[in-house]
Amino acid sequence: MEGRAGASSKWDIREKVWDHLESTGLAEFPRPVHRRIPNFKGSLQACSSIQELDVFIRAREVKVDPDKPLEGVRLAALQARKTLLVPTPRLRTGLFNRIVPPPGATKEILRICATSQGVKDYSVPVGLDGRARVDLVVVGSVAVSEKGWRIGKGEGYADMEYAMMVSMGAVQEDTPVVTIVHDCQVSYEMLGKIPILKTLRYREKQMGKDVTLQDEHPHLANTTRAAALSKEMAENTQPQAATGSAQMGQHHVESDPLNPRLEGSGTITTVYVGNIPPSLRVSELKCALREFHVTPFRLNWQGAQHRAFLDYKDQVTAERAVSSLKGLSLGGNALRVELAKSQRNKGQGEINSQK
């Protein structure tokens, strides 16, 4: 692990970015953003700007990191019918997953494919002996300099992934690399604070390489940089719930369109989620469920009562959800998660009050 001592530590820059995102309210799920590639308010809008870049338009095969703030880039690649490669988280089971949406996939299914759960459900592995030829690499960053130097979360997986891609011939010297960050993640002091970056920059210049972060393209509107979202956009953007979701405080039942056969099943097991903070949106809970791979086939949202009920196809799946969500905090509250005291018989009717 890198040392934290001294004013020139990369950890100083990481901590400064993480703290700023949290203290200013710019941080988004998953929280806290510390020790992660941080998600930020407006990340989907920032990701959409990549569709205007020539390097994205020309690319046929795109490698995008699995980080939450890059979900919009993964969706854009799928919607543009590009080959999408996503690294296996922490390289546990291989190098890449190639995302393969089902035939005739709707926009909503593509949206699911772009999530961490979708990467798990709709992918095939690509090993080191695969014939990948990546035209564009999109990485997550904690901080980036105006000259293009990047700092990740400190675990080194991005470097290992890139080295493996080089060894298998998947990337070339001229393969473009793009990152998506908020303006506050762009550090104008990085070269001065980290001496090794000065040395690297000098070597890169000697080799004739350009590592400068691109300025705003003339045809890109509402962005201050090709790879960064303007602060104004982030501050004026409110998170949107998924189609069909209700605003906080409304009673809302939403079924998973991927599991219509479970509707009316006699084996439904329900999980109770309580102590939901008043400010929490149903979309934030759904994001958490996807992140922990415990998406129910039906969600009964009762925000005004600070609770929700999650329907699963059997008791084993429900108990796994309870175990996975134990200790989860959202919106500053530690959620109460347990099997509901009253179970639905055939997937219909109201659940009795959970005490």
C-alpha cells in the first residue's frame, strides 16, 4: 500500500477528493465514496458526453471499467451496438467479460445489462488468449490532472488490466484512454505534489507522446471538458428515478419485467426493510439492491411509512438477501432488514404492519 505520510502523497489527493464529494453533497451511491472510484451527482449526464467524441463514434470495441459512475458509458456503448468489454471486478475470475444482451433487448434491458448485476447475468468471459482488439479504453478515476495523469483508488487493478491488454495485443500505443470525472476531481496541483509524475511526464515528452487532457470540443455543449462534467450541471441536476418509480412518500409496487412467471407464485418469501430515511428515493434503494446482487422480482415501496417489502421467489433467495443487506446504511440510516413476519401467500394482498 502506498504511504500516507508527507504532503506529496497520492493518498492526500484521494482523501481530499473523497472528503470534498461527501461534504458538499456531490457524492452518490454507493456511499461512502472513500476507497472507491467515486460516483457523483450528474455522472449519467457526464457519461452521455462521450457519445459526441470521435474516438467513441469510431470505436467498435470498447473496454469500460465496472465502476458505478461509468454505468452511463456502458449503456451508451450497448445502445450504439458496440462490443462492450468489462473487466472482472478485482480480476477474480479472469480478465474481461463481454456483455451479450438478449436478442431484441429493449432499452430497459440494456440499462440492466450496463449495471453490475447485468455484467454478471449477461456476459461471457474473455481470457488472455482471446482475440480482443480494443478501440477505446474508459477508466474510472479518483483524481486526474489537467495534463491527463490519473490516480485510481490505490489497489492497482487498472494498471494490471492495462498490462494484460498490452500483453495480449488488445491495445496499441495509440489506443485512446478516456476517464469520466467531476470538475472537482481535476487536480491542477498533481504534477507539483507528486515528483514521480514530473519524471514520467518528462519521459513521455521525450518519446513524443501527448498526455494532455483534451480541452472542450467546439461541438460539445454544456461541458467544460470532454471528460469532465461542469459543476453547474452537477449542482442543477436532480437524480431521476427509473421509469415507473414513485416519488418518496408514495405507495408503489414495481415488478421485475424479467421475471413475469413469478407473479402469483405460491412460494414467495418477503423481506422487510425498515428505518428508511425520509429523503431516500426508491431509485436509490433499487441501486443498492442491484449492487449487492439481491434484486427482488417485486418491490413494494412505502416511503411514507419509512419501509419497503421485497418479494423473492423462494426462502433461500430471501435469506441470502437479508444476509447481504445486514448492516447496510442509506441516507445516514442503518436499515433494518429481516424476513417479513407476515408472508404473502400468492403474491397478492397487503402485508401486515411490521413491528
